[in-house]
Amino acid sequence: MTISLGIVIASLKEKELLSRPFGQTILLIAALGEVVPMVGLTFYASAYSPNSKSLWLILLVLVVAALLFWRFKPFFRFFDKINKSTTQLDVRLAFFMIVTLVTVAESVGAEGILGAFLAGIVIKLLEPHEETKVRLDSIGYGFFIPIFFMMSGVNLNLRQLVASSQTLVMIPVIFAAYVLAKVLVYFTLKKRFKSTNAVAGTAMSATTITVVLAVLQVASHLHRLTSQQSGAFLLAAILTCVIGPLIFNKLYSAETEDLKKKTVHFIGTNLTTVPVAQQLAKGWYDVTMYTNNQHNYRAFNSEVSIDLLDNMETGFMVNQGVFDADIVVLGQVNSKKNYELAKAAKKYGVKRVIVRFEDRNILNEKQEELAGLGIELYNTPDVNISMLRSLIEAPSTMRLMTSTEASVYEVALRNRRYADIQVRNLPFIDKITITQIYRDKRFIRPTGGTSLKVNDRVIFTSSKQEAPQVRRELEKLN
């Protein structure tokens, strides 16, 4: 069972599914479907080829890969300190890895593609910057992959295929064999995803060409296939690469979990937290409030969804699922309890924890510790002071923040589709106004020619109807 990993990654990236459970599952299946056959082919060729070398020499490729990883592990820390516009050391390192491991692989009797694959794994383990990934994607999809398919076509002799009726009959038979070999993928996917998506994933996993080319090359060296038979296998593989993505794009639809709103849990019900929860519940958030105060529960339960807790002990709250949220807001007046629960929530694994501190002494004492844990803090007097200052210095901004039609939003750019795209070229720029970009611990005032980078914090103004769609598009991990 072989799968074309390059085509799978390109299709998943186009659908922005690489970070989704469905995309991760398909990616894992594709990786196994390319690595395992490639390793098996390498050992087979080494064992049966007349020019084969010792099987133990193949392990030398893994040793060299490990040495390269160890040697260049601190590379990107050094890379931060130099001018990148002219050196392009990250791209040069990638090419050095590829050339080195491909050369070693072929020298010990393994397939060159195995060395290239190991080079990709090493580069991934080095944790390159997002800019490096974008450059390598551009080189790969813009240069090498087109050449790969061009050379595949050059090796295909259509005249010989058409001249033989026996060979023509083999093509659909081989194509069917490629597809049937992936039937188990359908039943695996169906256990977790929708039936249509299981069919779409199976069609995508049926794409196969990379390992097929390597197998045909080995078979040619061993004189196990004629040129016409080799052409039939290759043409059938090309058909899977054309038909598979078409079926995938036609059948795939978003899973229910992909459309799920962000969950926000408020701990503490009062005149500050309840209005905020009401406003958020109207947007793209799934809001639940928790309190152990029966008076507040009776007062606000008709206004917003509130769960009444028996107590505020950490273990009890974990068991009640209070920390099972994307964002936890601790809005109680009790600063000591907020401090205790904030640490517990972060330790539990909550992505964002926002905590209120009315006691200035506790805030000053614990601020550095909580900030180091990634916990966000706010204090009502500080907020009021900032709002009053904004009203004096920038009255239009204050009106925008309190407007019912438009507001100020912030989103972290995760979608690589918009990396290195100028602000003026964003497809939805007519719906928003980008006021500032927070990058590398400093604010940037953007112009139309400013290019966005992955992990930028984009601050923009927009109508409350358009903002949810823009935020989902920019923060989609792709």
C-alpha cells in the first residue's frame, strides 16, 4: 500500500485541514503509506540486486541523519541574529541536508528518495521558522514538484501503450487494484468521521506515484518488468493522482467539531462578568458561567447560562468540567481564590486564563509569577483609568469600542495562506480596517504594502457581522 504524501499534503493544505483531526489522520496514514513501502523497497532492492551492498550499510543513512540533526540543532537560534535577506542560510541548510542524505542513501545502495524523506524529517525536527517553511513550500510546489511530474511524463511512452491491447486492459485493472488496496482506510475513517468524508479520505489515500516510480525503477534494474508493463503501472498511478483529489474536493464537508464555537467559562457571576458573557454568547463563543453563590445564581440565571456549584475547590471543579474550555475567565472579587484557580486552570491545560485582581497588593506580589505562566491579568481600576484616558485622547476610538454596529478585534494569524500577503491584497480588506500589527514584541502601524507574517497579532476594526468570519479565516491553523 503506497500513498503519495506530497499530493496529500498539498490537498489538505488547500482545504486548510492540516491542523484538523481529519487532516491529521489522513496525513498519518499517508506518511505510513510512503515510509513503510520505501523502507521495504530499499531492503528488497539491497537483498536481490546484483549490485547490492550490505544491508547494514543502509543503517548508515539513519546515522548520518541523526548526526546532522545533532550538529544543526542550535541553528535557528543563531539564525535569529543575522541578516536573512541576503544569506538565506535556512534554505541553503535545507538543500545541504537533501544533497547529503540523498548522496549517502545512493552510496549505500538505498533509494535516493529515502534520503530526501529523511532530510525532510530532520528539517522538521529542527523546528524552522514559519518564514523558512513558506520559502521551502514555494521552492517545492513552485519548482521541484512540477519537474517531478514532468519527468514522470517523459518516462511514459504512450505509443507503446496504445499499440498493445493487452497493456491497455492492464491499466484499469491496475487502477482498480490501487483503489481496492485502500479499502481498509475507508472502514478506519468511518469509525471516526462522516461516511462521505471517509470516502473522500479513501480517495485521497488512493493517490500513489512517488513510491510507484521507485518500485518501477528497481524492477527495471532487476529485469522483472517490461517497458510496456512499467508504463501501464505508471499511467494507472497518474490516474489516481488526478481522480483522487477531484473526488476528495467534491465529497469532503466540514465535520461538526470543525464548526464548534470557542468555549468560554466564567467563574464568578457579577455586574462585570454577566454583561460580557451576554454579549459574547451572541457571537462565535459558547459561554457558560459558574458560581457557588446562590443569591447571584437566582439573580442572573434568567439572563445567561449559569451552573451552580457546591464549592470552589480545585478537584471538584475539575470533575465538573469547569476547566474544559478554550478560555477560562476568573471574575470573582476574591483575589486569593482567583490566584489559586488560575494556576490550577493553567496546569490543567487551559489555553487562555484571564484572571481578575482587585487586591493591588496581591496583584503586585503575584503578577510576575502569573505572567511567566502565560496567565492574563486585569484590574478594574486600571481598566477604568485606561477607558477614561481613551475617552479624552481618542474619543472616536472610545465610541468605536462601545458601538453596537462595529468594534475593535484582535486575532493571531495562523493561516499560512495569508503569510507574506500585503494588506492591500487581502480578499476581505474592504470589510475591515487593520489599525496595528503586534510582531516581535513591538507594534507596527501597517500600510497597504505591509506584508503579514504568521503569528502576527492583527488588531482590526469591523462590523460585528463581518468580524466572526474574518477572525475564523485568519486564525485557522493551516
